[in-house]
Amino acid sequence: MTWFLASDLRRPAVVVLAVLLTAIPAGLNAVGPNRAMARPAPDSFADLAERLLPAVVNVSTTQTVKPEQHSERSEPELPQFPPGSPFEEFFKDFLKKNRPQGGEREAETRKATSLGSGFVIDAANGYVVTNNHVIADADEITVILHDNTTLKAELVGRDTKTDIAVLKVKSDKPLVAATWGDSDASRVGDWVLAIGNPFGLGGTVTAGILSARQRDINSGPYDDFLQTDASINRGNSGGPMFNMDGQVIGINTAIYSPSGGSIGIGFAIPSALAQEVVSELIGEPDHTVHRGWLGVRIQAVTDEIADSLGLDKAKGALVASVNDGGPAQSAGIQAGDVILTFDGKPVTDMRHLPRLVAETPVDKIVPVTVWRKRQETKLQVKVGRLNEAQTASAEDQPKETPKGAEADTVKALGLTLADVTPALKEKYSLGDDAKGVVVLEVAKDSPGAEKGLRPGDVIMEAAQEEIKTASQIASKIADAKKSGRKSILLLIERQGDLRFVALRLDQS
């Protein structure tokens, strides 16, 4: 089974039914989630559909596609002939005579079109909401109303992280607008109605229920999708999902399918997120989304990590490192803290925190509760502004294990360790200020191997205490066993990347 997510057609599983660009004839691509909210099933959706259809539009885009220029280097190589063979000159003359002037083959510029869906959200100003992947790379955007009126559209703003775009059209006659609903109030099992333009056929209505909430389909950093079984097909991307009050509670965006067609698993961006993004795209002078920034690198709290920290269950977001000069550092947040609440809202898991921070107004001072030294600590953080230009550091490949290093073996973890020395810094390309103990070997099937530790990793902390020698780790393990803990928390540095790892303790 494959996921196809909007703008992610390389994967073989989730189908992003984003708009599909097709050369010359129009292609389609849609993605989907839609549902109707819970109440007794109506005898018919006809009255509701009749009222809502005029607010839903078709979004058509045109893009100029320039084929790759074929130079001499792209031509077939000459066959290999013996030195001085007359055939060598024959083939050279033949290719030269048949090569177009300039050494390049004629390149034809073609038009590619795509279809998607959208909905009017402000009739007076002509604002239309759709998915960003529907209009990505478009040269021209056209909006077709329910009565087949065709309007040229301009792009107001887009947000790639949530896959939302806002268009603007001018119409000589009044437009019909949809209204936002509260996706947070929608419950699993509620009826929903999906309206879109599948396969370019025109306004099409499907009904289903809300199947699930808060789905993470790995399409972006703020995944929080509604799931529905309402039929969603290619071309539905950007269309609205309505509740039974006729309010938009989602934007249809992706489906899960092995073939590209609907199998009853569709996804929509919840209105609670979409409404705020759309408001900023329209209202901000630069038509961009200004997100809050905390300045931490976080990781999930596993059961083992929770046990090693004394938490009653796995929850919150574990701070692996803190950005120098960032809001978190200024507020006193430290590596090893578990963020339990942010601005009075519980952080149920690691994925939840980025969205909570992003939705917080820049410069707002918010309360934060962290778990530190086996107790809760209250802090105040002034939220900064996220710089969208971020880089991800790639992990280096393991280097050869040095020979002849003086080492200690910590059998409970399956690790062979050595103190940091100039020789080891050179062998493993460690920083000049590297502190801790270096992993030289990792035993097969050991706790260290299970968590992916490898030679060259530096253990900086054990049980949230700074480590300078391997014997200190052995001591921390003994303390953990005496306390009845089944794991120990280590802070690992790998080529500048910090992360916490909870290793199970071998009780033998």
C-alpha cells in the first residue's frame, strides 16, 4: 500500500492526490479527506448540497514546460573502431551532417495544464482558498465558478508547510462564500460532505463520516489531518469538507491508496489550522505566515526515556539541545528537560509542540512547564519568530574504529568506551571542545546496537549528569539498577548533532 501526498509523487504509497500536471491535455490530481458531522443520518443531502455548491470552484492552471535541450553530449557515442578505420570518419561525417545548427536539437515548448478545487471564503473581496500544490509553478491560474463563469486569478499568498494557498478573483456578479466551522468541535463519527472537481467533471458531492483526527502522514512539520471515508478522487485537492451545518471544517488534501483512486481513506487540513493560515496570508503586508519559534531541538519521549526520567508515562517533548541566544535559552530551558505544557496547553507528544509554538503570536510571553530532575519546573518564555530557512544536518557515515586505544567495556550497554584524546578527535573528526567518552565498539544485539549507537559517538551525559570517564557511566548504571530503573538516559553527540537515547539495562 502506498501513500501519495500532495507534492510527493516519488513515494510508492500514500497518494497525494495533488493536482497532476499533464503535458498538453489537462491532467488532474486530487487528494482527499471529507466527512459529514455526527447526527442522525439525513434522508437526503440535497438541500445542503444545493446551498453549498455555488461556493465551490474549479481551479485550473497552465504551466509552460520546456524540454531539456539535447546537446552533442546527449547524442549516441561513436562505435569503437580499430585505429585508422575508414568507418570512424564515415560515422563522424554522418552525425555532423545530420546535427541541427548550433549543435542542439529543436526544443518544443509545450503547455501543461492541471485541475484542482477550491472554495470562496470572502465574497466581497474575491478570496479563494485551495491547496498550494494545486497552483504550484503555475504561469496562469483560472477559477471556474459553479455556473461555468471563468475568472482570472492572482496568487495572494501561499504556505508550503501546510499546503495552503489563497487566490483572488474579480467578478462582475456577486460571489457565494463558504463559512469556516470549528474542526476541534467535530467528533469521530460525525457526518461530513465533500465537494470538489474530481477528474475535471465539475462540482461533485460525496458524503461520509469523520473517521479519525490528528493523523500524521509525514507530509510536513505541522501534520494534524482529519481522516474521512467520503470518496475523494483526483482533482478534489483544495476542495472543502463541510459539516452538517454547512461550515468548512477541512481542506481536502491527500488520500491513502494503492492505485491513486479513493479507497475510503482521505485526509483534510483541519479548519482550526487552515483558518489561521489563511487569515495571515490575506492580512499580513508580506502575505506570509509568521510562526512562533522556541529555539529547541526535540525528540520523542519513549517508554524507556520516561522510565529513566521518573515520568509516570511517555508524554511531552524531550529537549535534545537548545539554540544559543534563542527564546528557550533565555527562558532557562535546558537540554534534558521534558516540555509538558506550553501556554497552558498539554504537550501530549513531541509532534504536538511544533504546532503549539507555531500558532503562538511572536513576542508573546507564555508559561511553560518542564520536567527536570524528577519534578515539574515553571518557566516563562517570550516566543520568537521562526526563520523559515532551515537546514538539516546529515549524519556522517561510521568511521574506522581506532586500534590500540585504551578502553573500558560497559557490558550492561554493550559498549566499549574511551576517554576523549587528541588521537580520537582526529580519528573521528571530533570538535576541539569535545567532552565526554567516545564509543569505540558496539556489541552486536546489545542495548547500544538496538538504539543505533556506533563508533565515533560521544557520550556527554548519563542520567542527566556530565560524564568524563567510562567508569562514571558504570557508576550511573549501578545507581539506576539499585533504584529499580530498567533503562538509563544518555546524551549522545554525533558530528555536532545532539540527541537523548534511553538504553535498556542488561540485568544479567
